Amino acid sequence: MAHEETSGANVDIWHHLVLTRFKQGTSDVKKWPDNKIRQLEEALQLFDPVLLAITSRTEGDRGGLIATFVSNASIVPDCPRLMVGIARQHHTWSLIENSNSCAVHLLGRHQLDWVWKLGTRTGKQVDKLADFDLTHWVTGAPVLSEAIAAFDCQVEARFDTGDRTIYLLEVLEARKMKDELALRFSDLWKVADQEQRSLLNRLLQQDQQLDRAAICRWRGQRREHRQEQHRRPG
Ligand SMILES: Cc1cc2nc3c(=O)[nH]c(=O)nc-3n(C[C@H](O)[C@H](O)[C@H](O)COP(=O)(O)O)c2cc1C
């Protein structure tokens, strides 16, 4: 893999993240002027999210993906919770929907290959976990033994936002397995060569188109629902 250091390393992908979201437009999406989008890009870059691997399995199927939409969702040590957002078109989404459980993993900085294995192709036809050393804890979700930390979780609640489902997860078991720094998006972008950046951008744009349509549909349905309630007498 070619190592390429550029100033403003994340600019390309954030450019796509934000610009394409607004420019491909639908009647439901307000067009933002470029200067406002620039400001949004700069603000979003500060997130520099940690990359996580989320795995799940059902009776005869298993899989996983890479996610940045993950957060600690509890400050109570004996009521631990995480929150994750999984797009409905992903194979892993249907595994979580059917099993009501998943494992959430932090990757070490050297585990960049996991991003390409889990985050750039779907597991609908292939077993993406075949190469991984797996173990199982409480829920039966596949735990990646080589991760730097893992959380075995069951779904406590779900919220449909149109493009993705936001899962509130109850953590049943959690372990730090290695004393390493977690992999962040900027680490990935710095070492990705031109071909890999193009791949990430292309996949992102595909997902954005699906997400945009789903968000607009969802907003339309909510608007109709609110209007319907407003029209009801009493
Ligand atoms: C850096 C990066 C971050 C991602 N973040 C998310 C995310 O937060 N939620 C999500 O649903 N997909 C996310 N994805 C997309 C999935 O990981 C990707 O589409 C995966 O191939 C889906 O696999 P599946 O169909 O086997 O579940 C991300 C991908 C990358 C490369």
C-alpha cells in the first residue's frame, strides 16, 4: 500500500461526504451554497471518528462491517450501553435485525486491512469472517479475537431514521484485549493510495444516493403523518 501524506488529508472524502449529499439534490433536500458546505466540511472533519468493526450472526449466516456511527451511550458502569447506526441496505443490518445482537470492536492502528475486508464489500454472498480468529461470549455474536477491545451486545431499542436504524445496545460483556491506540479515519485516509481513496469515495457516493432517497421518503412520511394528526377533529 502506497503511503501518501497530504495536507488536509481528509478533504476529498469530506468533499464527497458533504457536497454530493447536497448537489445531487432531490426536491426535498435544500441546496446549500458552497461556502456554507465548506464550513460544514471543516466542522465535520474535527470529528475524526474511530473506526469500529460490527459483527453479528443468525442460525446459518454471519458477517460484519466497518462503522463510524458508534458511541458510548451510558455513564453508568453497571448499565453499559452503546449506540450504533447501521444502514438498512447492509447485510449486517439484516443479521442484527434477526439476531437482536452484535459485537462491536475497536481496531488497532495496524489493522487497516480489516477496513478493506469488512468495509468495502458486502457479505451477502461471501463469508467475510472466514479469515478471522473468532470467539463467542454471551450473545453468540462473533467476537474478533484480535481486536484491541470488544463489546458483546444485545439490542435494547431501535429507532428507524429512514436510511439507517439506530440501535441502542445493552453491553453484556466488554474487554480490552490489547494496549494499542484505536484506528481513526484520518489514519486510514493517510495511508490509502489513490486507488483505495477512489474506491472509498465511490462506495460512499453509492450509499449517499440510497441514504438521500430513504431520508427524503422518511421525512415525507412523517410530514404526512403530522398533517393527518393535525386534520383529525378534537
Ligand atoms: C470508513 C467507513 C465507515 C463506515 N461507517 C459506516 C457506518 O457507520 N454505518 C454503516 O451502516 N455503514 C458504514 N460503512 C459502510 C459499511 O462498512 C460497508 O458498506 C460494508 O461493506 C457493508 O457490509 P455488509 O453488507 O456485509 O453488512 C462504513 C464504511 C467505511 C469504509
